[in-house]
Amino acid sequence: MKLFYSKILLFGEYGIIKNSKGLAIPYNFYKGTLKKCESHREKEEEARKSNEALREFATYLQNLMEEENPIVRFNLEKLNADIAEGMYFDSSIPQGYGVGSSGALVAAIYSEYAIEPISAMENLTREKLLQLKAIFGKMESFFHGTSSGLDPLNSYLSLPILINSQDHIEPTGIPSQTPNGKGAVFLLDSGVIGETAPMVRIFMENMKNEAFQKMLKDEFIKYTDACIDDFLKGRFKSLFGNIKSLSGIVLNHFKPMIPKEFHTLWKQGIDSGDYFLKLCGSGGGGYILGFTEDLEKAKRALSNHKLEVVYQF
């Protein structure tokens, strides 16, 4: 069975709901694969839980296929038979951490059980990418209530994806890493599990407020788009100016999505310039994404926290 990787949405959380740009990259440190049967005793409980969840997911997929014009069809006979034999999703991707645990599972099921799947290897036209995104959005809605389909798409293609707008997405190249580079993108473990649905509800509630809408359009989306542009073109000096602004906007307007004990740390980064924090996924817990021009400085400033380096430049 194939391996599917976690993903990191570097830029665009919440904004992509309202048509900002977004940039997602695969993160190969975490991965998952479908396994037929497990002989390791220590994984027994985990495998059982995953197998039960797959059973529920299979029922959901059956309902999808019974819709009037189903967007996707599965070999449910094979899927149900494999689940009956104890198949589960063996994954190191932490759940509720904003790195796409359900996305990898959706990609794995589609790859293995979809009838006439769109191959990740073929020349993917814009139409095919949008079709895949729509299929994955439908499938992943089982886990989140609603889904853009981007996490599974990223996992399925294992390529960086640039979201220009909701109906314009494309695989992209990112500047190659500099091993031992001074600058870095890193993950900070908040130690709390985040839930997507409640965070999205808060955001949608805020969107009813005109001032919040204006801030989103004039500030949040503007700086998100600028960060993506800088990052893709390797303009790191300019990138940090824009990230500093973005980090401040998030602290001021997305406070409920930042775990309370990180409010001070967030502000300290902006004030010192040693590092800048932003949401990773929907927030509320899980990972927080960090950017620094000097990794050693950031490590010292955040010495009480576990840093995972994602990308160095």
C-alpha cells in the first residue's frame, strides 16, 4: 500500500474560504498507509479504533454514491471486505494538529478504492485538479462537516500546491531548501488538540461583522498574498516584513484561535523580531507555525518549547 504524507498550509488559513491565495506543502515527517492486518500487539487498540472509523466512513461513501449524480464511485465490495478483515489506517500524523491527518486517509482510500481514479501521475489539467479537489472535499466532509478538499489533494499529489482562488489551483515549485540555513519555518507544539469545526464556526460568526470582513479583505488577505509571492520568489527579506504584519493581524483578530498560554509568546516574537508565529490550519490547538531569520535565536527564545524544523533557507 502507498504512503501518504501530512501537509502544512504555509499561508492562507481562513483566507482561502474567502478567496485569498494559499500555499500548501507536503510534510514528509508524518505519514500514513492502509494496512490489512496487524501482528504487533501494541497497536491493537489503535488499529481497532481506526478500523471502526473506516467502517463508518465506508457507510458515508456508500451514501455519497447513492446521490443523484455521484461525483465519485468506489469499489465498496472490496473496501468492505478489507475492513471486515481488519484493515486500518496506520498513521504517525497527529490528529487535531492542523497537519492533515484526515486528508492523508482520504487520499489513501481514493487511491486504493475509487473506480477509474484520476491518477496523480498523469498530466493534471486545471479541470482535473478541480475535479479531484471537489471529490476530496466531499469525502473529507465526513470528518470536518465541510472541507475545501485541499489537504487530501496535497497528500495525494505530494506536491506543493498554490491556490490562486477557489477555482484556480496549480502545483508549484518552492525555492529549494538550504540545509543548515539560518532562516527556518518551524512547528511549535501547543500541547492541546485543536478541533476544526468549532474554530470555523467562530470565524463564520465573525464574518457577519462588517469591520471583521473589511479587516480580512484589506489586511489579512493582502499580507497573506504578499507572503506567498515573496516565499515563492525567494524574497526572504521582504517576506519577514510581511509575516510580521500578518502575525500581528492574527494576534489582534483571531485571538480565540490561539491557545491562551501562547498570547504572550506570540507578542514577544513580534516585539523582539526573533520569530513570528501564525496559525497552522484552523488553530485552537495543535501546531503553531513559526518563521525565523535566525533559527538559533528562535530556539533560545522558545527554549521551553519543542521546535520541529520544516524548512530551512
